[in-house]
Amino acid sequence: MLVKVTNNVICQVALGRTYSDSLKFKDLLVRFQILLGVLCVGNYIPWLSWVDWLRGLDRQTKELAKEFNDFYDGIIEEHLVKRELVGGGDDHEHDLVDILLDVQRDSTSDFTFGRDTIKAIISVSL
């Protein structure tokens, strides 16, 4: 119950809504946790890195990274659509994604603040 509440609070602050009912989000998190706990032989014995390829670890990691990328793209698109519907005003509550989109739009910084940067910051915050 504590994990569910914590997850809901973090998602609400960072993404603007909770994902407690989303089976896709839960599946992504479970698969991510499993991959974090897998022993990668190639990290310890480089000449045995072919074992990781044989186990399908590289493929699973790339697939999960693509699914997270698509998930984050969906979140950003959802916020952009919501912003267009509201008309860009300050009538709606701002979350982390809205703040990052504002920074990207203002572009007062010396570096390029692209969509990949927004996805990386979201990823770190979750």
C-alpha cells in the first residue's frame, strides 16, 4: 500500500496524473526491475559477453528502452494536446513535464533543450 501511494504521488507531481490503473506502466516497471537485477556476465568477464547476447539480455534491454521511449513520447504528446486545448494559459495545474515544456519553449538557455532531454529528466525523476 505504501509503494502504491508513493508511486501515485510521484506520478502526479512529475507526470500530471496517476498511473496506478495502467497495466502497461506497471509492466514496464516490473520488467525494468527484473533487468536491473540480472547478472550481466559481460560486465565482469568481457570475453564472455556473448553469453549475454545468447540469453537475450541485449534484445530485452533494447525492447524495454524503446517501450519507455514510446511511453514518454505519449506523455509529452498528452501534455502538448492539453496545452493546446487550454490555450496556453495558466488555468491548469503545472507538473514537471509542463515546466520542462515551458523551459523548452522559452529556450533562454545556451544549450539545446530537446525532447530527449525532457524524457531523460522524466526518467530520472521516476
